Amino acid sequence: MDEVEKAKLMAAKHAFQLIHPSHRVIGIGTGSTVEKFIQILSEKRELFHDKVFVASSIDTALRLREHSFKVLNTTTIDKIDVYIDGADEVDPAMNMIKGGGAAHVLEKILAYNAKTRIFIVDYTKLVRRLGEKHPVPVEVLPEAALFVYRKIMELGLRADIRRSGGGKYGVVVSDTRGVIIDIHLDKSVDVFNLERILRDVPGIIGTGFFIGLADKVIIGYPDHVEIIEKPMKTRHYSSDYRF
């Protein structure tokens, strides 16, 4: 196992320790670090017989069901006790870019509605500014894709409509049936102002900017973890417990 994979596993193991017995509805995100978290869950499956899960993607739902966990559709629940997810980038203020797996719209819905939001990343995901390593994805209604693409160009930004890297010819379509446009950011872009502008563009379903949506970020290194936390008074709920 290489250093980055060890780091992901360290973060996933620490997140597992933060699941409290009182957590009944557990939201699970999408990505390679989350896969390691699901594997850890499966090894302690007997502790979760009375839990239900809600997944941010079809892929995550399938992985959970492969281990015989009960997975509910988002239309059947109205609260999430704790949400575990990864990120593509994390800045020092715990703002993030997500959406490398094109699941960011549902991920943001789950994070917004969870009492506690825990994000697990390896050390390579840390950045000084958002957009340093990854483009920010924007999910768009298919009917509006070219209109939105033109608007992004008019803002002076560089963007690409995401296309499949293999297995499917053509553009990437999310589980929520949106087209993904990746916006490349340079140092001059005010990401917070851009996020506000994009929210007002008709046809955009959601962006990959996750601003103020993390209560705790667990950063994995090959031999330890570091934790960034939101001050207790601003959190939804505290989950620092162990089985």
C-alpha cells in the first residue's frame, strides 16, 4: 500500500471512531477515501444492525448493499444524524471543492441536512486556495448546458464540458441526470463571489463549492491524522464518541 492509500485509511479509521451508538441515520458520500470507510464499516457490521444509511450516489448505495447494510432513498427520510464524505480540495478554513465523481449535488444536499458533517481526506487534498489543483464542477440541466457554458465563457473563465474517460462515449451525466461543466480557476478568481454568481445562473443545479459545510475535517497521513474543527458553538451537533 502506497503512502497516499495509507493516509486515506488512517482518515477513514479515525472517522469510524466518531460514529456514536445514537446515530441512527448515517449519510455516506462518494470517493476513494469513502470506499475505505465503507470497508471498515463492513468489518464491524454487527454494530450497525439497527442503523440505516443514505447514499450520495448509486455507486455508494451498491457498495453498502454489497455488505448487507440497509440503504434508504433520500425521499424516505427527513434527517441525517451524521454525514461522512471525502473532498477533492480543502483550504485552511475548511472550505472545499467536491464533485470529481459527479455526485456533488446530492452530496451537498446530504451535508446541508446532516446534524454533523465529517469529511475525510488524505494530505494531498490540502490547498492554500480553492481551485489550486482541481477545477470546480458545475452540474447543469442538459437543456441549459450550452447556455451555461457560454455564460461561463463571458465571465472570462476557462471551462470544459466533462466527457467520459472510458466505458461510455460522450458527456458525463450525473446520477441526478445533470451534465457536468468543469471550471478552471486561476489565482485572480474570487471563489466566493464566483459561487454567488453561479448560484444565480438559470440552468445550474449546483456547484462543487462546499463553503461552510464541514464540522470536522480529518486529514490522513501515512502514520497519523490531523483534525480541523469548526468551533463548538457553531456546530449542529457534537459526535465525539466511540462505541
